[in-house]
Amino acid sequence: MTLAFYMDEHIHKSITIGLRQRGIDVITVQEDNYTGKADPIILERATELQRVIFTQDEDFLVLANRFQAQGIYFTGVIFAHQQDVTVGNCIRDLELIAQVCEPQDCMNCVQYLPL
């Protein structure tokens, strides 16, 4: 099974478009009609869909930590601080992750961009 992404609602559209142009399986919170939902619901939805969430929202770091501490399964979080990574670097790093990682490599883990 290949890695698929679930893009949080504040992720720049250029990242989603760039990944799709490279054949990466991506859906957005907006496309899934989950805009405005609470972060735990978003993370649970990504897990339900078997997708790793990509976010620039630091609240997901706290949430993932809480899930880990409580033994709650989630499919993974990839985090990039908005000021630390460019759109191009996000696309490059996410494409690399999608190519080399299996879903089980990401489960219950947080990864940070840039790589």
C-alpha cells in the first residue's frame, strides 16, 4: 500500500497541486468537507481514511503527543513550520516520503519538514 496524504485546511494549494502533478495521492480537508472541524476530529478522519496528515498547525504536535501517551492509534503527522520551509521544499520532501515510506512507517509518529 502506498502512502497517501490528508492536507490540513491551511496548507497552501500549490503544495497539493505540486504533489498531484507528481502522482502523489492527496486529498484536502476542504475536499472531504471537514473544514472548520476540531483538530482531534481531523486527525481521527485522516486515520479513518488511512492517510497521513500534513499540517503547519502546531496544535497537531500537542494532539499527536496526547494520542501517543494515551495509546490512541493514528496514521501519522507530518509537520512543517510555515517559516522554516518553502512550498518547493514541502513538495520535494513530501514526494520523497511518499516514495520511500510505507503507511506502517508513519503510524503513531510525527515527522518534521524540512528533512
